[in-house]
Amino acid sequence: MARGRDGRVTIATVAARTGRSISTVSAALNGQAGVAASTRAQILQAAQELGYSADPRARMLRQRHTGLIGASFAVDQAFQGLIVDGLYRASSELGHSLVLAASTPHRGVAQGLEGLLSERCEGLVLIDPDASDPVLTAAARRAQTVLICRDTSLEDVDEVNSRDDVGVTALVDHLVMTGRRAIVHVDGARQTSAAPRVRIYSRAMTEHGLGDQVRVLPGGADEESGARAVCALMEGEGPLPEALLCFNDHCAVGALMELRRRGVRVPQEVAVTGYDGIPLTGASSFSLTTVRQEAGVLAEVAVRALLARTHPERAGQMPAGVVRRERELGGSTYSVMPSLLIRDTTAPRHA
């Protein structure tokens, strides 16, 4: 008996059971006129016996408005996973469905975007997309687009960003208050937010009179990049820094584990900080000082910003504390405040 590729009972399955055409079965199941009462009853009984249930996405695709929001994210970033969870919650609460496209080392953002557009998504939410502006521009021309955690030169899109100027400055302030002066920043390499965070770190150090202590090491967004940075420090000349301000939590965990492997005491000899606030960092084995970006708020703001364009009647009010400003290139930028989480990896040096 005919079934869908995933083994699901389909209209074709019901048609095969009843000996009726697919169009007749579709009309009966959807309550359309032109089907005899006895035929409709037969079809409905067969559908019930077979366990048929309508595919909501198939129904959406037949409608002018699909109700689908497409989201592109990277599978290797836990913080992006937190945003995806928030997108699911916000989309559902606001009457929409979420379709995902994951980017991996072997599948780029462009491929995922093409898949989302082929699903007839009404809007796109792109989480820190690792893609060129031409690729993003091409997608934005076909669907309303919101970018999370990426500044862009695209026209007529919305941006939702965490206040990195607040977060990075808070980390530098905290490290200085705990008695550290030689604070090294392990950067994010090619990540889109890497260069802005370097500038913020440098400015914050200078404001503390530590401009001569500014030092940036090549890093990245994964554990290996943090470990490599520590290896470079250990194998180089001169003393170790008093603190490492790492690009994100993954990088910080890698640095922390490598320091411990080499017998360096944290935080007595070297303090370590991360960024993002993923749940892993709160575990007692890490207890990592970090900046928590409010993933759920970022996600909700992105969905509401998208609906403000496509379904204004459903958008509702932005969460409290979110600041909106207009972009010169069209659209809006929404800013969300992060928070500093102080833990054991930056305890005062005398502790």
C-alpha cells in the first residue's frame, strides 16, 4: 500500500485503500463540496483506520501565506543552539512554524538558505551567518531577513545584536578590579564579531591606563583554538599573562583545559574568561567567568521583528529593555543587554 518516503500514511495511502482518486480523497478529507455523502463517509472511515493525519506543512504550501520561518545556524556552536530553542518557543507562541537549515564543515550557509527558500519560508532568521554579503543579499531579496549577532551592509534588513561593548568592557573591568593588568585577548579569528570585540577590548584596556598591555593572540570559536593559544604562550618567551579574555566559551574551555594539563593554576596564576554563557560553563569542573548573552531574548526579538514586516498584527511588543534604532541602509537594529557571570576562574589572585 502506498506510503510516503518516511513511512507516513498519506492521501495516496487512503486513495489506494478506498479505490478512489487522490483528488476525491483530498476533497473529502478537506471538507470540500462535490463528494457524495456515502463516499465521504467511506474515505473518512478508511483514513481513521489507517491513522491518517494531515501534513500541516503540505497544507501551508498550498496557501499563499505558509506561516513558516526559516532559521540558519551552525551545529558546532552551543550558543546558536540556545537561540534556536528560543526561536522555536517564540515562533510557536506567535502562531508560526520553524524550519531549520544547519551549516556544517561540509554544508555551507548558502546551501541551507536555498533549502529554506524552496520550502517557501516567509522570512529568514540567520544566526551569525558565515556567508558573504552577496550570498546574504540574494536571500534577502527573496524573503524578509533578520540577522542575529552580525552587523552587515545589507539593505533593508533587521539586525538583532547583543551589546558586546557592554559585555567585553565588563570583563576587562572585572579583571582589573581583581588585580590583573596583563590581560591578553584570544580573538575569534574569522568570526564576524571578532574584530569588533578586539576594538572594544583595546579601548577598555586603554581607558584603564593599560594601553601598553594590549595584546591579541590568534584564536577562534572552538576548544582547539583556545588550546592552541595557550600552547603559543607557553612555548613563547616571557612570562605568562595574568588573564586570558577568550572570544567565546568554547575557546575559553579549551584554554582552561590546556592550562590545567600543563600544570598552570587557574585562577591563581592565570585567570580565564569566556563569552556567551552556555550552560556547560556553569558546571563545577569549569566554573567559568563569562558574559551571558540572552539567547531567548535575542530569538524572541528576531521573530517579532520579522513578523512586524510580514504579519504586523501578530508581532506584539518587544521584550522590556530592548533598544531599537533605525539603520541608514533601511530596517532596524535591536540591541539586547548581556550580563556578567562571575565564577571561580577569575577569583582574586590572593584567594
